Amino acid sequence: IGIALAHHSILSARIDGTITARAQEKALENFFNNPECEVLIASIAAAGTGLNITCANMVYLMEPNWNPAIEAQAFDRLHRIGQQHPVKVIRYITPHSVEVNMQKVTFKLIFEPGCIAILKSFLMEMPFSKHQ
């Protein structure tokens, strides 16, 4: 993704588990303070907790997580106090991929009456925040 953005002269910052904490701080500082840095590329693990990313308002989810609570927590980084714009989340699901099967299982858990009890017990253990 970063290579494609650079090819089109779009400045981006990146945070993920492969870079040091100091490099992550510098990347976030660049994203927050440099108006030319338009994109933050982040893994859900790196961006899912402890960040306030209200300067952004669009999420393109390239790798859906099997756990909807983890995704929700990552999206909540944009839905914090200070967000002044509607937040839009776009999920990319590749046809005939593992993600398609993950989506089917998730929908089954959510919408099949026999699975509601399993889903409720699973969700009781997960931290959720309300958002649209």
C-alpha cells in the first residue's frame, strides 16, 4: 500500500509491530502535524488501543479481523472526543478468501437464533464502545 501511495505522490506514515516505539511516535507525529501526510497505514494491533486518531475520518480495512470487537476498538480510535467529521469505514473482502468464510461465520453468530446465546457469552467478555 505504501509503495502504491508513494508512486502516486501521496505522503503516508506507517505504524505496525515491525517498527520501534520511537519510529511509531515519529510516524504519528508526522501524520498529526504534517498537512501533506494524508494517509496513516496501520495494523489493527498497532492502532487498536491507546491512540487518538481524530484527525482522520476514513478507515480502509484491508485485513478484517475474525473478532469484531477488535475491529470496533480500532475504529473507536477515530470516534473519540474531538472528532469533528463523520467517520467512514470501508472493508475490503477478497472473493474466495478466508475473509469471506470469516464473514459468514460472524453473520451466522449474529443472526441465527440458536447462536445468540453463544454470541452473548462471547461478547460479554469483549470491551465494546458505542458507535455507528
